[in-house]
Amino acid sequence: MNTTRKLRMICAGGDKTIAEWNDTTSPQRLAEIEKEFNTKMAQGWFAADISLDELTRQAKDVIIRNFDPKAEILLIPRVQGGRH
Amino acid sequence: MSRQQSDTAFPVGRIDPPHLWPAPNPTQGDYERAKDKARQLLRQIVPESSWREFENKGMLQIIGQRGCYVIYPCSQTEIRDLKSGQCVAFACLQLSISAPTYDRMVAEYLLIKNAEDVYWKTANIFLRTGNEFEIATLFLIAFDIALSVNLLIEVLRYGVTK
């Protein structure tokens, strides 16, 4: 099945999709998306695989460190301690 | 169809939002739209049972190794003891960018679920000792009793001298 997957990021206006790909996407384009992913990670963002689990029908919600072209990925900005 | 052709046929690539936000002057509608999107994302992330609980009680509960976490949209996260269920601390975590509160809940949920220790290292944790309050209360009660006794003695002494 040719499923479209997305790289999404949280931003001020809610989350936005910064890239989409599927099984027919070229390796070059995937490399570009991976580069974008790695850039965000280097900036302190963290990423989660939010793909739907086939068995539980719920989001996997697993934190990932490397780009996974088979996953629906959510990028989350760096977090910090808040004020009392 | 070659890879190159299929890329053209299927428009995968960078997708820009209809308009960039935060705009110079975001309207109330922009805030509401952002809030709705963040809420939808939260719904997608958490299990159905947690979402129902969130809709009913306005909070998300996550059981971790170090405690039970209750995440609220508009206040600090409560950390409860796993056995007694009593609140033992409050945690405060925020995103480094301005984003709807539900996005902060998403971040907290994912961190607690996957990297609880990182959550403890990153969030500001305020332990709720409870003892300070009890000691202060006891001190005030003792002080009030002393004042009352003193007043009674003064009244009696005044009565005797009269």
C-alpha cells in the first residue's frame, strides 16, 4: 500500500506539515527530508513516531532519534523548565 | 514510471501553510485555529480512554515509574504518589517557542511516556512537603491559645482588682 507519510512540526499556529513522502518518493528527496529532520534534532528538538499502530489502532508515541521513512514523525521544540 | 516522474506526478515535497503564522498581528481567529489544531494533535497522540477522560475531567493522567502525572491545560502538572495518590510535587515544563497549551501537553505526555528521567531533569519540580504548612498552622494555633489565655487572665485580674 502506498501510504503517504508526513514530517510535522509543532509551531505557534499549531502543527504544520513540512514534508510528505510515499513509497515512490526518490531517495534524493528522502535525503533532503532526513537532512531537515537532522537539522531540527541538532537544534535540540525531539521527534516522535506517531504512526498508527496496526494492532492497537493507537498512535505509537515512541521517541525516535533517527529519521525513519516508514514513520509519521512529529517534531517537538526544545523544552525547558517553566516558572513556579 | 521512473522515480523522478513519480515525484512529479505525486506532489510530495515541502508544503507551506496557507499563510505563515505567527503573523505580525494574529487575530483571535488565528489563536482559535491554532488551539483547535493543537487539540486535534493531542487527540491523535493520546489513547482513546485518556482522551475521554480529558474531555470529562479536563486533565490527562499518565502512570509512570516515578509517579502518576496529571497534566492540565492551564496549570502545573501534578505528580502524585503511586501508592497513596497524594500530590507530592508540581512540575512546570514549557516549550521553547510560543505554542498552544495543548502542544505543551503533547510534549509532556511524550516525554513522560518515553523518557521520564529526562522529564525530571528538564522540568522544574517543586516538591510539596506539606510539613511547612502543618508547622505553621500548629504555631498559629498555639499563638492563638496563648493570646486567649492571656486575655482571660487580664479579664480575671481586672475583675479581682475592681
